[in-house]
Amino acid sequence: MPVQLKCLSHTPLRGLNDPGAEVIAEVDAVLAKCRAEVEAYDPELIVVFAPDHYNGLFYDLMPPFVIATAAESVGDYQTKPGPLSVPGGLALELARHLLDSDLDIAISHRLQVDHGCTQTLQEMTGSLERYPVIPIIINSVAPPFGPYRRIRKLGQAVGSFIARLGKRVLILGTGGLSHEPPVPLLADAPQDVADFLIAGRNPTPEFRAARQARTIATGKIFGTPQCGLTPLNPEWDKAFMRLLIEGRLEQVDAFRIDEISKAAGRSTHEVRTWVAAFAALQAVGDYSAREDYYRPINEWIAGYGVVSAATV
Ligand SMILES: O=C(O)CCC(=O)/C=C/C=C(\O)C(=O)O
Ligand SMILES: [Fe+2]
């Protein structure tokens, strides 16, 4: 039974600070093609590796990895609010398998997920509930981070579970590529920002709107001399996509967290979700992969890429 994979960037600025119509048309066409492929594949299960951006997970208890047996979208940045169709029993079985594989994964029986999980799920399936989906959140935004080799191990263990199922499984990775949106850092944060990063769950609509307005304002100047954030790095992005497409996954073990932050931006670590997704696919079997799309898009603060793969 072939297992399929799609890894793609997400952006909170889609629909809020768009590039020109030609670029939108290109991206829409790529996403429509991917969605049609998912529809034709008709997955019996989706496993989505995703980050969180201080919407479900906070520093009052920040796990490196968490698997959800139930999840609800917070509906940030124009994504749909509401429950995902998580098969709780199967998610728990996967959690047990990961623990048996020496991976200390956290378990949530009521996880709030944000656009980092739901935008891609919606783009690939049209809704939050169309297919059974197990979300696995990988901390990619709230330092400190564990090494990339741990992410590869997590992916491998998820893949060995998927291989046993003998089902049509779609593996999703969402985030990246190079980018640095205005996500606050706990280190040296003023007290009110620190309080939010530590325990800012369920903000008021006004607080959420102010967050969103700050991100849009940054999108309007990102990539210009006015903006102090790390610019997009298409060379880094291309090399990373090539590495995955060519199956050289062991090379991520040499990735250095600080070097990546500096070269490509702090949120580039969302590519941890791509690493886990590809490691899972490789654990199922040999794969072939293709680049569907790449373009650095300043308006979206995103080295925006889409890659598809399947076991052969
Ligand atoms: O909302 C905030 O407080 C910070 C902005 C934010 O969360 C941005 C997220 C950006 C992405 O998800 C991304 O570009 O991947
Ligand atoms: Fe993100």
C-alpha cells in the first residue's frame, strides 16, 4: 500500500497581505493540483506534523513533541474554528508505539491547534473533518529546541507505525521554509509579553486582532531595509528541498539550530515538520519525490515551497 506525503509552507498572511495576482494564481493552481491528488488517493488516515505559534502550547508546559487524541482549531488568521476528526484510540496506540521506541512524547487529550496545523489541512482536504487525522505538534517556534536528529528519530518511529497499518496514509508536514515572522521571544521579553508566552491561552478577540495587525504590518515592510527581521533565503530553501527529494535525510543530523536561525530566520525551524514527515515516509519504504513549487514571497514572510512524495 503506497503511502503519500505532502510538505508545504503555511502563512498567516494568506488573504490578508497577498502578493500580486499572478503569484496567487500560481499558488492556487499548485494547491488545487495537490488537493485533487489527495482526493484521488482518498486517505484512510492523515498524520500531520505541525508547529504551534503560542496558541495551544505555552511555556507553562512546553513539550518538544505532543500527539493529540483530540484537537480543536482556535480559528486564528482566517482558518476554520472547531474540532478535527482525530481517531483517539489510534492516536493513543501511536503514542504507546512512540514511547516504546524510546521517544518521550507528550500526550494531549484536548489540544488546541492553530493555523500552523489547520491551514495546510484545509488546503489539502477542504475541511478540518473530512478525513481522520492525527496531529503531532513539533516545537519549532519556542526555543530551546532539541537537535534535528531527534526529529528524524521521531519521524522514523511514526513511519514504522504507519507501515504496520497497511492503510492509505497521507503524511503532511507544514511550515517553513526560510522565514522570520514577528513571533516574540521569551528571553528579554517585557513582563506582559512574557506572561502571554507563558500562559496566554484563549485570548480575547481584541488581543488576537492586535496580534494579527502586528503580523500584517510586518508583512507590509518585510524584505525592505525598514524591516530588521532576517530576510528569506532561497538558496537555503532550495538546498533543503533537494536534500529531502534526494533522500539524504541523515544529513539533517548535522544541522545546527543557531546557524539556521541566523542564515534563514528563526521560524525556519518549522522545517522540522518536513524532516519528520520525510523520515516517516522513508521508514515505510523507498520513495520518489518532486518539487511542486518554490517562490520566496515577502508579502507572506515565507520561502514558500510545496513538495510531494510517495513510497514506490
Ligand atoms: O501572532 C503573533 O503573536 C506572532 C505572529 C505569528 O504567530 C506568526 C506566525 C507566522 C507563521 O505561522 C509562519 O510564517 O509560519
Ligand atoms: Fe508558522
